[in-house]
Amino acid sequence: MVSRVIPVDPFDLVIFGATGDLARRKILPGLFHRFMVGQVPGTARIIGAARSEYDQQAFRDMVRDNLTEFATKAAKQTELVEQFLDMIVYVRVDATGNDGWSDLAAALRSDVVRAFYLSVTPSLFGAIGAKLHANDIATPDSRIVVEKPFGHDLETARALNADLRRNFEENQIYRIDHYLGKETVQNLMALRFANSLWEPLWNSTHIDHVQITVAESLGVEGRGEYYDRSGAMRDMVQNHLMQLLCLTAMEPPSKFEPNSVRDEKVKVIEALEPVDLADIVRGQYRDRDGDGSYRDHAGNPNSRTESFVAMKVKIGNWRWAGTPFYLRTGKKLRGRSSEIAVVFRDPPHMIFPKMEGRRGNALIIHLQPDEGITLRNTIKEPGPGGMRLAEVTLDMTFADALDQHAEPQDAYERLIMDVIRGDQTLFMRGDEVEAAWAWADPIITGWEDARLTPAGYDPGGSGPEDALMLLHREGRRWREIG
């Protein structure tokens, strides 16, 4: 099966922070991949904006080097690269001053979509938005894209939203969470709402519990100072895991359009019950083999910041009453793995005694490293000798099941194209961000007030022992990481 690529209309995309890491590694290579397959037209214009002293040729040379390093092998085609570079313009702009704004205005066209990607620190969002309006650069149909973190807590999230709304309407603001651009995350919605098989079973009557895991094998080396101010709860749970929870638990929207989908996600967040400290495990990785501990990497010998968190979450509505959701994320674990595991209840009466107490059915949505969906079933083991049962997996790994020859599409590629098309379905709305912080803030305040020290855990494992007990005490167990 070969996917059909639909070109977007011509556009002008301004990347603020165009010389930064995100632009070099993700945004510019992603745009090139979309150009390579024909989705980005040659009439598009990509404008890099930053404070660095580059002339046009020097900036294009930098972009060429970035594509060589970060684009896929199939994309490294000299002729296409040169055609793409012809679309690139560089403008030196001072985000907080007056330099460069008139040059930026002159570089933009009046008859195409204008999008502004703010790949900069959130403290500059308000200043850039004000400059765009003061210089008549932002039009009523312009789009502005902002990266996380969307605040440090509820108060700062509200302030950030207010900064953005001073100059842009909510329907112009695209808060990007790259997890929502993953193929499997979107397939979760297709799986639930395009098939009659699952919806009758998607409730507490049939589902015993849900596990959502985002595990990383690397530590916080290189970003320890930032991470020590946020921790796993702010960096991962409040946004990435929250989005996965919402898509798993939400009610069917009336139609697949931005506000209908986001309305249902907000309802899930507002239905989350307060989490007791007894249902939370925080951890911090120790040193092993001289690689350094979390505190070494954070540069803070007394840090109480968690590099691991696991918690039991309850949703107070009819669909999910009695079915817990277990969230888990951490650094320096056994492997890099992100998945949603929907574990079904045992049959009400087990006629095979040896299967008693074993939960055989589980639907696993794999997000990374290999995107796909698997379904665990119990069957009779082939051969004579009586009724011997075995667990088998129905596997739909996307790379094998759909198009073995297609280049992998990065989440940023898909989301940037959605911005150009004006589709906000996979982007967070302001009230959604604030609702997530309203739930997370009391949890963070609770352990800070209690001055709880995270439990130590060895790198290369599954996290603290207490995290295992979070499920074991209720007769459940985590799926293996990696």
C-alpha cells in the first residue's frame, strides 16, 4: 500500500530560532522530506529568522550541512537539495528589539498563508507576537506555532496563554506536542472510532486496567540544569502522557474536527480524580560503572527532582469507574520504549484451570521505537497431548503491514503540514493546557510540601522497586520495558 501525498497550497513559513537545535534537527529536515515527496510546493518560501550574523549563502550552506547530517539517506539527493535551498531566505531579526522587522515584512508575500514557528524560549512568545502585530506582519489568517514547555505551573500557563491571545485568536495558535504527530497515536483514534469491534469493549466492564509507559535509556546529560527545574512530572506526565491518556479514555467526538476532538480531551482531564501520594512513586537514577548519577548530571548534589515517576490514576466517569490507568516514565531505564497497553479482564468463568488468574488479552499500541499495534490472545498449542494453551500475538507493525518501502515520516513533518492546512485537531487548546496543569499542580505541591526524596534506582532496569509494588499489591504487573 502506497500512501497518497496531497500537496499543500503555497505558503510562507517563518522559523524564529532558525539556527537553533530544533530547527536544524527536525523542522528544516522535516520540511525537506515533505518537499521531496511533493507535498511542499516549490513555490513555498521558508524564512529563517534569528539574531545570528548570516548572509543568504552562509545560511543556506548551514541548512545544506543540516540536511546531510539529519535527513534520511534517501533524501540526500543533490538536485532536490539545491531546489529546496532556493526556497530558503534568511533575515536577521532581534526578537526583543527593532532590528530586522521591516526586512522580514518585505520578505513575506500577501497572497499566501503565513505561518510563524516560534522555536525559541517561551519567554519570547509575547514579545515576538507583539512585534508581528506592531509591524503589520501577522494577518487575520496567519498561524503561530509554539513549542513546549507551555508554562511551569497553572499560573505561568495562564500568563503564557494571555501573552499569545493578546495578538492572536485561539484558532490561530498551534501548541505543538510531537507525540500527537506519531502515526500510532493517530491510529489509536482510527482503531477506536473507525471499527465496530472495539467500542463495545472500551469500558470498565471489559478492561481491567491501562498502562501508559514512556521509557528512555538515556539520562539527562547535557540538559541537566533545565531538567532539574522540571522533572519527569512537568517534562513528560503533564503533557505527553496526559495526551496519550486523553486519546485512550475520551468519548467518541461527534465528528473528527478540531474542537470536537479537543472538547472530549478536556472532559477527560476534568474527570481525573486527585492522586493520593500513596499511589505515586518517584525515583532518581544512581551512578553505575562511573557513568554518573542524576545528581551528577544535574549538577545539584542535593536535588530532590525525579527522573522517574509512576502513578495510579482514576477517571471519575461512567465509562472508566473501577479501571485504573497506570502512568510511568523515566530516564536511564532498560530501553527506549513508548506504548499504551490496554489489558482486558479475565473471562467471567475460566473452564481451563491452568489459565486461572492469567490475563491473556491485551491490546498494545507501540509508539516507539517500532510503531505498530499488537493483540495478545490465548490459543490451543498445536499438536496432540491434550488441551495445552499458549499465548500468541497478532502483529501489525506498520513498516511491515502497510508500505515496506515508504520513508518514515517524522511527527514534526505531519504537524507542520497540518499547520499550513489550518487543521488544529492534533494541537492542544489553551483550556486543555490549563486543565492539565490544574490537575498536576496539587500533585507536585503535595510531594514538595512533604519534602519527599525520590527513591534511588539502578540504570538499565525498570525503575524503583516501589513502582513494581504499585501494581503487584493489586495483583497486576507492569509490562517489561525494552
